[in-house]
Amino acid sequence: MPVLLLTVRRFEDNRGWFSESYHQAKWANAGIDETFIQDNHSLSRPVGTIRGLHFQAPPHAQAKLIRCIRGAIWDVAVDIRHGSPTYGQWQAAELSAENGHQLYIPAGFAHGFVTLQPDSEVAYKASALYAPENEGGLRWDDPALGINWPLPSSGAIVSDKDAVLPRLADLESPFAYEGGPLEPLVARSPA
């Protein structure tokens, strides 16, 4: 399953807009056939806040459906499937309250984001419950990944925990490649 950028239809009038943020059958038609069992919500106050790059190992591996409900973020997925022809490669998309886009990230990818606006809020669905004993991650600034984070001149704000995550060269990936290289990010509309 590839990483997917979803464009969600909005119905606008003089009061504002309405959209379906999730509809199981419509999302399945767009290629997302997951059962989501946990919702998460975060607030990052300063611009340049980085959260990630995180993943959960099997048997609690998580697919995620991410959206920004206030402000804007630059959302990143890194292929960490051992043996994948695109191992260590990344894709990113801007998600904002204004554009309403969502990013689907399947299990086997590390996920992270940086805030582009102050007081950005992110909400996402996960296909497995949080299991701290299975959490893992990668250093956001690993030169081997070469992620071009859009940072403010003041630099990144990173948690102590995220600052000491391993580099890709030191990662023993718990994910095996089962086909499906990282394809170009394609926008789909679940209609």
C-alpha cells in the first residue's frame, strides 16, 4: 500500500464549509482498507516544532490517517521496510486547516511533521493502539535521509526523546518488504 494524499471534498456556502473527514466505504474506494481503532490529537505551539520520526513495531504496527485541523504542517513518511528498493526514501505533503488534505501512511513507514504555523493542531487515526513497548523512531535530522525540513531561521524545536532517536544506519527495522515500492505521492479524492 502506498502513501496517499487525500483531497477531501468541501461543501461551502456563506457560513463556511462542511466535509466528511472520514467515511469507511469512501476511503476504501480510495485505497485505504484499514480498521482505525484509536484517534490522537496534538497541539504544537511554536513554528518549527518537529514531532517524529515515529513508528510502532509489529504486532502493534500502525497505519495512520493524518490531518491538520488548525494551522499547517509539513508531514513526512519514510520507508523503513527492510529490503524495499525505496528503503530510507521519504515523501512529504503540506497539510493545513485551509487545504483540508489528509495523508495516509501505511505500516512500515516512520512518520513525523514540522509545524509551519503557530498553534497547529493535528488529529490522526491509528490502526493499532499505542503500545509503548513497541515504539521506535528515527532521528529527524539524519543526513542519510536528507529530509529538507522547511524550518524557520530559529531552527527546530525537538523533544529530548526525539533528539536521541537512532539514525537509519543503526535501525534494525522490524518491517519486511512485501512488495510495493514508494510510489510518487498521488492525490486521491474519496468520493
